[in-house]
Amino acid sequence: MVLKWNGSNPDLSGKWCNNALAKPDASEKSAGRLALLAALAPHRITEEYVHEFSAAFPGDRKLLGVLAWGSFTAARKIGSWLR
């Protein structure tokens, strides 16, 4: 998903995120959703998404890890445009 991202703001419906996460189980889906949102639409991260993730993966270290991974992935993509 991030590899094909062109820098545009994903649609508000959230279908893009749900479609990308169709196969994982609920806990994996919460991690994937948070990582994708951190990468492509961080302003759409809600307390609900954070609570869902924290229920499956307790601890601030894991939360910060998934958010950092998502934002780093987006930064790498944007950096690739500068070449």
C-alpha cells in the first residue's frame, strides 16, 4: 500500500485501509491499521484505534514501535521521490 502511495490524502471513508487489511485476524488488523494510518493519514488516528491496538499488544513500547515504523516507512517513500 505504501509502496504505491503517491502522496495524496487517502479517501475519508477508510475503505483503503480496510481493503489493505482484509485477511489478518483482529489483533494483526489493529496493528496494521495503526501502522498504515501513521504512514498515510496520521491525523485520522483515534483513541479507539489506539485502545484496540493496546488491548492486543499491551505496553507503550509496542505502541511507539508500530507508530514509528509507519512514519518511518512513509518518510522512506517520500525520500525516494527526491532522487
